[in-house]
Amino acid sequence: MPSFDAVLEPDLVEIRNGVDNAAKEVGTRFDFKGTGAKVELKGKDKESSIEMTGDSDFQIEQLEAVLLDKMTKRKVSITYFDRSAKLEKLGGDKVRKVYTVRNGIPSDLAKKIVAKIKDSKIKVQASIQGDAVRVTGKDRDALQATQAVLRKEIEDTPLTFTNYRD
């Protein structure tokens, strides 16, 4: 039976390049000269995060703008980043904000995906396989229709469809 996996896997190489480009621009821009502004990628693979440090809230907003601009130029969807973290006060007047890179489908989203597939009435089966959702069906047309439903219904997450089997 044909099948595919719906996964949430960002291109970490492009993310690293985007962060490096943002850090290079921060180092050369006049309004960041002589400040403690910096952008860096922390962690490895599944546990990655982007840390922005600056002297004020306004500077963090400027760093976010530079970072998101570099990511969109590299065609990295900004929905890979969990931007819900609050601004942290460090010692003195320093502040920090951390974006977590989303990697792997969390269980609540996986359940939502399975529910959307069942609600669509397409004759396929969906099962949660760790941090991916495997979809199997009788023919490719049903699988392609399922992919179209997922792209339409799950807009806030950039799902990737991999591991095609015939």
C-alpha cells in the first residue's frame, strides 16, 4: 500500500546560514556599533534555538527584523520558530530573547493532523509514528488529496511530506 510521512523538519543548514548572515549584518551596521547586540544559534539538531542579546527592547526588535529578513531571503519559513518566549532581563540593562526551532511534530499537533485526516472522509489511515504522522492508502490519488487537505487545514505549521512508498 502506498504511504508517506508528514514531518516537521527545518533545513538546519539554511537556518545556520541565515543566523550567520544576520550576525554579520549586526556587526557591520552603524546603529549596532559599540553595543552588545548579537545573534547566535545554540544547540544541535533537535534542540536548536536562536538567541538574541541586546541593550534594550528596541534593539531586540531591530535584531528580530534583521534575523527574520535574512531567514525569508534564504526561503526558511518563519513558522519553524517558536517566537512566544518573553523578553528576559539580564544583568544591568541587557535583555535577551530566545526563539526555539521547532523540529518534529508534537503529540498535540499530531493528534490534530490525524483528526483532520479522519474528518476529510478520504479513504486513508493515519498513525502517529514518534514525531511524524504516517499516512497509508490504497492509491496515490488519495494520498495526494490528503496532502492537499493538510496544506489547507494546517496553515501555521510548514509540514513536509517524505518517505514515499509504493
